[in-house]
Amino acid sequence: VISQLLPHPERPDEVLATTQPLGIENEVFLSEDGGETWTAAGLATTGRIRRILRAPSDADRIYVVTANGGFTSVDGGRRFNPFNLGPVGAEVDAVSFDLLAVAPSDPLSVYAAYVNFPESALLASNDGGQSWSTLFTLEDIPDSLAVDADRQFMLISSPIMGRRMFTTLKPIPRLFSTLCKIMIGLNYPFLILETHGVLWRHPSLSSML
């Protein structure tokens, strides 16, 4: 059973796939001929392959998290090397660690979440996963993240209670801040808007997308 497909944006016959079969090992596979043949990456695990990401600005840089740890490739998935999970001193295992995004302008800038239910720590790395810092703690479990090219704004999506959060890593202009307050008052689809630590909560959870 194929769980994730990751096509190469410049080489149409090249694609990475992760499997999630029942009763046998999961693996990452690479095809260079449009799926006619597949080569295993050597990351076989009896647990789940949680996430595989391709850096937008360097299509050959791949990040993957399996039940055995985190791994990165600089040659499109032909060879993988391990990367660290979480900040130094933090006891983070692969089951609790999830990759969320690679910055569009920097293939070494990676975002992840360390899940310690019911909270999560949003983590960032500027060196391809070799070291991590904690940005802030979320009262929820994020499942996806998008960040702009300047790494100033990010949108975090979380499945629990339909939560949506818009947060900034740097202060935003006063006009934009005021506009967001007005949008929330008019029932625009934000559940939580966070600007540099200040929260505005939407009055109705049930109306969120």
C-alpha cells in the first residue's frame, strides 16, 4: 500500500514513494522510469513512515521521518543520512516527532513538531536538522505548516477541534493587525490569530473550516 508520493518537479519520470502495508516492513522507494521499476532506500521499518518532504528550493534534498528516526538525502533519495530529532537534551523519539515544512527559500530551514499530548512544541532548524530550537508551544497538535519565503509569517493547521492558527515570527504592521481584528469580528475563517504572542480567539469554534 502506497501512503505518500513525492514527484520530482523537474524530472517527470522520477518519484519517491513510501509504503504502509499490513504485516510487513515499510520502506521509501525511488523510481526513475515513471514507476516501471523501484529501488528501496534502505530505511525499512516495522513502524510508520510518518512524513516525507522535498525542499522547494532544492528538489534533491529530501527529509523523511520513520519509526526509526529522521533521515535526509541530498541526491533525491538515493542515499540517506540520519538527522537529529529535537533540541539537545530533549528526549524526543521518532513517534513523537513530525516534520511539517521546509522553507521555500532555504533547503536547510526545516520546521517540525514535538508532540507531547495535549501540547506540542513547534521546532525550527537552520542546518538541515542537525540542531533544533523551540519557537513556541501550542495547545494542540499541528498536522501541516506553510511559511513564506522570508520566514516571517506562517500558517499552522491542526486537526483537533478544527483549529486554525495564523502566527508571525516577527511583529506585523499595525494596519495589518487592525485588519485581522476586524476580519475576526466579521466571522472570517480564523480560529486563532497570534501576532508575536498576542492572541485573538474567534467566538465560534463550530463555524471554522
